[in-house]
Amino acid sequence: MITKPLQVGNVQLNNNVFLAPMAGYTDYPFRHVALKCGYGLAFTELVSAKGLIYGGRANEELVFCGHDIDKTAVQIFGSDPLSMRQACECELLKDFKIVDINMGCPVPKVFKNGDGSALLTDIHKAESVVKECVKSGKIITVKIRTGLKTGDDIATEYSKMAEEGGAKLITIHGRVRESYYSGEPDYNAIYKAKKSVSIPVIANGGIWTEQDADNMINNTGADGIMLARGGIADPFLVSKLTNTPNPCSLKEFIIEHTKQIEQYYAPRRAVLEFRKFISYYLKGLLGVKEAKLAIYSKEDFDRVREIINDIL
Ligand SMILES: Cc1cc2nc3c(=O)[nH]c(=O)nc-3n(C[C@H](O)[C@H](O)[C@H](O)COP(=O)(O)O)c2cc1C
């Protein structure tokens, strides 16, 4: 894949390979180590607009990004246009230039509230949300799916709506809500949407290898791609795609990640946060089952690191 710099609103990004928002994964420790591997931009996980307005430590933790602020966008969710705008304008987000609107979350709790992918059922409401957020002065981007049910394709009309509403970039996860995270992405839906707008379109879904990235770009003509689970399973996939030298070995990457987590969370929480990544990191390696069990039984990061040192 040939990567290139990308302009989003008045922000110039080094390249067009993004790290996806992933709840429970793309916290500061992971984004921080991942950004060193070459991403042009990384997203926080979805953060509740109302939560941001009312404040609280949990939100501070979700949006913290230290010196990575220039390469980090925050993603918010909600469906009340005014609250969404107020969230964009809140103190916690004052240093963020780019705010992304979640229109793809399939989770019932979010959907039932009319948020996330429920916005794909009401284009007028979705448009009001975009327009109101744009008034905040932030660079607004939108992340959608291709619809709710198999056979749906709302990507083109939503991309046009987002552009007309003032959004500066759209990310299309090429799957419908009912597919959650499985199945081939709908290349054609992304291709048609891309042709219909002049703002950059980022394609997402099922990119685990360089070949997948090539297929995505070749089949959709998108302006860039977003890695999600594939970016955790292979932290250096982005380095290969962007011709960035690997910043370190996989072992060093994982160890550094444990250190970042350790600094960020209280001890017990820290180990729990790290466990989520183990299956992704060690997939396919010999002796992994035993290592995983050993790691799961440890609450002490020094022991966890010893096990990682032994296996890699
Ligand atoms: C555990 C998990 C959490 C996710 N959380 C979010 C989120 O907070 N916001 C969002 O827009 N998408 C979220 N997604 C969707 C991803 O951003 C991405 O669109 C999806 O995983 C498809 O890409 P992939 O097939 O390469 O993994 C999440 C996906 C996973 C697996």
C-alpha cells in the first residue's frame, strides 16, 4: 500500500493509516506505544457526550493523551445535538483539534438510547448532530457503518450528509450493525461513498495484513485506512504499511506496553487491563497456552514480564 500525508480540515497528518477507536483497548497506554509504530492519527474509544459535560475522573482517564495530543482524536457518542456540541466545547476536550462522532456502535445499551449506530436510522437527526458539533469550531469527523442489516447500504447518503453538514472526514466501517465485527467488508459500499464526496474517506474493517490493506485501498479507492483488531494483533502492521522502521522488537513493544499500563492504572486494575491484550499479542506462538495461563494467574507485572521474556 502506498501511504501519503493527509489533510483533515486544517490539520496535516503524516500519513493516512489510522488507529481505530476500540473501547477497552485504545486507552492512553496502548495509543502511546502504538503511535510510535507510525500511525498518522489515533482515536480514543467512544466517550459519552453527556458524561463529558457532567465531568468525572473516568472521562479524564479516557481522553488523556499527554504529548500525543497532535496525533489523537477523541470520539464522542450521543444523539442530542446540543449535548454533542457542548461535549465538543467542554474543558476536557479543549486541546483536541479533531472530534469524531460515533455512528457505528452496535451495542444494544447504546443503540436503545438512540446513540451509535441508531443514528443510521435517522439521517435528519444525524445531520443535526453533525451541524451542531461543527458550530463548536472543532474539526468534526464521522464514523459510520454501511447500515443496520445485511443488504443495507447507507454509506453514500451518510457520507454526503456528513460533508454537507461540515464534517471534514468520514470513516466507513464496511459492515452492517447486525454483523458486528465479522464478515468481509462491503468494498462496493465504500467505493460508491468515496466517489460521492470530496472530503477524505477512510476505509475500515478486516485489515489484518498488508494484503488486506492493499485489497481495501484497491477495491474502494479510499483515501486511507483504519486498523482496529489487526493493529493490536500485529503492532508493526502500520510500520510496514507506512514504511516506518519498527521502533523496537515485539518483545520490547509488549514490555513497554506493560510499563505504560503500570504507570497509568492502579496495580490491580493494571494487570486486568493488560490481560485483554495477551491473546492478540501471543497468538500463534509456541507454548502460548501455558504462558497465557501463567500470566492470567499473576498480579505482579514483574512476573508477567518474566514470562513474556521467556516466551518471545
Ligand atoms: C473491542 C472493540 C471495541 C470497539 N470500540 C469502538 C469504539 O469505541 N468506537 C468505534 O467507533 N468503534 C469501535 N469498535 C469498532 C472498530 O473501531 C472497528 O470499526 C471494527 O473493529 C472493524 O475493524 P476490524 O475488522 O479491523 O477490527 C470496536 C471494536 C472492537 C473489536
